[in-house]
Amino acid sequence: MPVIRFDHASVPTDHPEEMMAFYESMGFEILDAEAFRSGERPIFSIAFGDNKINVHGPDFWPREDFTLRGPTAKPGCGDICFVWDRGLEDLQAALEATGAPIEEGPV
């Protein structure tokens, strides 16, 4: 198989600061946060290991000239799953500490 690794996923958001705070509280690294906040870059990235999720902010994803997205893409779309290398109790405690509701699971 010629595909050898995951490069990135991209998701839109209307709430970039809240998204950065949530993922940072879960131990992810936020790349290009200051460049995003200053308007220098229209995206920031959530990094983990050699992988990243590019996040398109509200000044970028709805633009008509931005065509590298699905025609119906909007905040809340997408499904991203991670493998957790600690116990279920640690994961539930980490999620509860952020205030995030557990919609379904564990799976």
C-alpha cells in the first residue's frame, strides 16, 4: 500500500479559542495559535505525535473563494477518533475536567 501514514484532517469552527482551550487542556499542542490570533494565518493546528488537525477559523472556512472543503462543510461536521493509551477512568476524568459531555461511549 503506498499510503504510509496519516498527514492531517481539517475541520471548521466558529469557536476557535474554545477549541484551542479544550484540546490544550487534554494535552494536545496548539500550533500557530499566535499567528492565527493576529490574522497572519487563517488556520491553526492541533498536534499530537506526528499528526495534526488543521482548524479553519470563522474568517476562513465560509469564504466563497475557499474551495478546498465539502460544499456543505460547517462547524460541527467531522468525526475524529483517537486511541487513548491510559485507562478508561483517566479518560473520563480528563473529559469531565474540561466540562465536555460524553455523548456516547466508550466504544
